[in-house]
Amino acid sequence: MDSVVQRRISDISFVIDKNLQVIEGNRSFLRFLNITEPQINLCDYMEESDYKTFKFYLENYKPNTKNPYFTALIKGKMHSSSCLFSVSPHEKGFLVDAKELSFSRDLMEKALLESREYTTLLQNFDTFYYIYDGKNFVLKNTKDLTTVFTGDADAFRKYFSDNFCIDLLQEDSKTQFDAMIYDSLCFIANKHYKFLRLNKELISVHTHKTSTRQAALILGSIFTGQEHEPDKNSYDEKKDGLTDLYNKKAITEIAVQKINESKNPVSLIVMDIDKFKDCNDTYGHTFGDKVLIAVSKCIKEAINGIGIAGRIGGDEFLIILDKTEESDIRNVARNIRLGIQWSITTADPASIVTCSMGIAKSPENASNYDDLFKIADKCLYIAKDKGRNCYVIYNKEQHDKIITEHNKNAGKVLSGELYQKSAETELTIIQMLSEKKTRQIPEALYKIVKYMQLSKISLYDKNLKLAYIEGIDKLDMRRNYFDEKYFCFFNNCNYLHLDNTNIFSTISRKHYEMYTNNDIASTLEVLIKNGKENVAFVCFDIYKPARTFSKDKLVFALMVAKLLAESIAENTID
């Protein structure tokens, strides 16, 4: 037992002379008095009666005394403490150790308050939270702090995914889940992760970094759908009535103040809901309002604590992030995109709600609000052109070329040059197909692929047997997927149009697998019928990356599909 060294809780020690002048002190002593240098006189931190008594004690100190202890009240800047000191001889004077500390009532109240704040924080977690201490993950129940799991990263990964039924076959869910484990192992905190569960419900995790005297900790708060009241602040009178986000005037004023005046490094996100007008026209404005409310909740969840957002138009939003690291921006943008896609899902792909975002950073891309907004808005256009349901972070070398090309095309549209050239090409294709000669079909398909910038076009007969194919490969991708449910997602006009096939990740695993396995990012599938009988099936495919079909090209493709069906039905032989 004699060989065991016991560490004191206080660990405060210092050396003084008979006049209470401190000669040296350890780190705990400096922290205790909240000072940076030990050369102070202890008289300044003690009551007069105490320091006079202490001086008398030291002047009459005997090395072999049976009672080497002295009690005094020490007054620090932040608190006072009644201390029991042990005194022993030292070559420079006297060595004083603090054996016991009795903190003041104010300090005890502060500690109790912090404890209650921590308890309140835990109660605001949904059901569980996890802790990573550098060695093991510990999963606890927030209601009674019961430990339900302890183990290493691999065991935690399996337990978490099994217990919360994480859909690891869904690509985005797996990416987010893997990122959560990896970031925790690297002690990367202040992140927000979303996963899709097997029952299509969402689960989200917020991570925080904290520490004890022994170790740094990652703490992850786990939410499984619990709603929280929106934070109240001084801008309540400037909120949008429907979404509870800032209105256009308020969010613009904040953006100008942060970017133009305070010169804070921020990221600006300009976002809108894809095809929101079609959504309103098809399902009504009441449904549209519900979509806007749900979208705003997804935004608030994703930017919690690191940004603010406002509604600047019917379906347009402006988000200001106090983060400029690309990993942080991507994390937020991904959570917004997936949260919207996963939260507002019905069985009809035409009603799936997705969003597109353009992102620019200050001061890297622009040092004033107006210029930064213009850049982010142009990136939003690029995101739309890429197929929607995505985000684009501005990169000068990459995106200035796209913006310049867009401006050139805009000039061609205004002059009529673009439409005239398109009209000539479309007329040639239509004339070829109007002859209803099968020998014309391969050449016509080649022209369609080139004109519409497709990866491939496939033409099936009435029995869904591949008749013709043109493009970068000749593989029949859909053959093994045809069944009675294949066409259940088509609209009333018997076609399915997807700017970004990723939306099927939350609707049909079989369809999503077909598109993903074959790199189909955008598609238009048209089923031509004569009454209840199939005539032909035509597929216009774009491989990754996704790209949107413009309305004029959609109309042309539907017309071409009908002519192709007539050609294959006529089966005219020269």
C-alpha cells in the first residue's frame, strides 16, 4: 500500500515566504486564482484576519510540528473557497499544498445549474445518444441514462444499423452512415447526418465535441422524428408567415450586413423547389403550401446552429451558412436535398418533391452580396440543367465556361438562330419517320441521339422485345426488369419523365437498382398504346451525370415516340 501514489483532487501547490509573497506555483494554483504569473502576494487574496494569522503561523513554524495545517478563505476573481493547507519546509521558504477545498455557495450554484442544463439537453434528445471516447462507442438511453451498448467501431456500426433499421442498400443513407462513423473516429464534430430507415422514416444525428479531464469525447444526439419548437429571436416580426423562415427583406438585410459590412466568411445558397409550378397545377395550392412548410423544416434541421434561411420568392429560398469549408457545405446541402426528397414522398414519381441549389462563398468568390447572389443564382441554373435534385458549388474554372456557353445560347435564342437550326433538324427526323419504312429507323435513331444528346435510345415492340437500339452501347438494360408493376409509375399519358433517377431510391428499389446498375441518370420512357393494347415502348436515356430535358425537347421526343410506334406497327418493307 505504501507504494501506491494517491492523486489529490485539488492538486494545488505553491511556495511562499514569511510575508506571504508567492515565489512559485503549479498550473492548478494559477488556474485556481485565474492568474498567469505566480509572483503575487497572497495577502491580496485573503481576509485581513486570515493573512495576519497566517503570517504569525509561518513566523512561528516548527518543522516537527504535529499540526502542519492552516485554514483560510481564498478570494479568487470567479469564486471564493475555504481551503485547508498543509505546510512543510522548502529551500525557498514554505511549500503549501491544498488538502481540501470547500467552494463557495455561488460556485456550487453554478455547478448545479450546469448540471441541470446538461440534464435538460439530454431530455431534448429523442431517445438515445452515443459517446465515443477514442476507444469505444457507448449508446445510452436519454430517459434514465441506461447504457444499452458498448463496443468498438465495427460492433457499433452493426448494432446501430440493426437497432435503428438503417437502409444501407440505399446509396445516400449508406454514405451518410459511413461518414458519421468515420467523422466520429476522427473527432470531427458539429455535423448533421440523415439516414433513411427501412420503413422509409428518417433518422438524424447531430454530433458535438466535449471533454473530461481524462479524454476528449464525441457525443451524438439521435433524433427519430421528434418535432421541436422553432427558436425565437429578435427577427420574429420579420418572418414569412407560412414557413416561419425570414422574409425576403429580413434575410437580405442580414446577408448584406454579414457580407458587405462585417466581412464575415459565409457561404450563400440559392435554392428552389424543382417543378413547383407543375406541383401546384397538378395537386393544388393547398398541397403546395404543405410542401413549402415541409421544405422549410428540412432547411432548418440541416442548418441548425450554423446558418439562417429565408424565403425570397414563391418557391425560392436563400440560406446563409457561417461555414466556408467545402466538406461542411456539402454536408448541409446534402442533408437539405435528401431531407426534402425523403420527407415529401408519395407513390407517384411525378409528385416527388426535390430541390436544386447554387452555392457561392464570400470573400473567395465575391466580397459583396449582389455579386455573390448572382454567382450562386447562375450555379442554380447549372444545377437545373444537370438534371435538378442536386447542388452546384461554384468553381471558377469549371463553371465560368458553362455560364459563358449559356449566355451564347441565350443570344442564339433571342436571334432565332437556335430555334431555326433545331427546327431544321427536327423536320428532317420527322420526315424520315413519317415514311414509315423500317429501313429508315436506324438512321433516324442515330439523328435523334445526336440531336437530343442522348446516351442511348431503345425501341421495343408490342411484346416488349427489343427491336432497335442506338447509342454508346447496345445493351438491353430493361429486359430483366419487365413485369406487371413496371409501368405502375407512369402518368395518365403513359410516360415517365425523370430528370434525375435518384428519386426512385425512396419509391421502388427494383427501379432504382435498374437505373443505378446501368448508370442511367435521366430518362424519358414512353409507352404507346392503341386503346388497351401496347403498340411500342420507347426509352430515351442519359447516362451519368444527369441532365434535364427541356420542354421543347420533351414535346419533340413524345412526337418521335409516336412516329416510331407507327413505323414498327406498319412494318413496311421496301
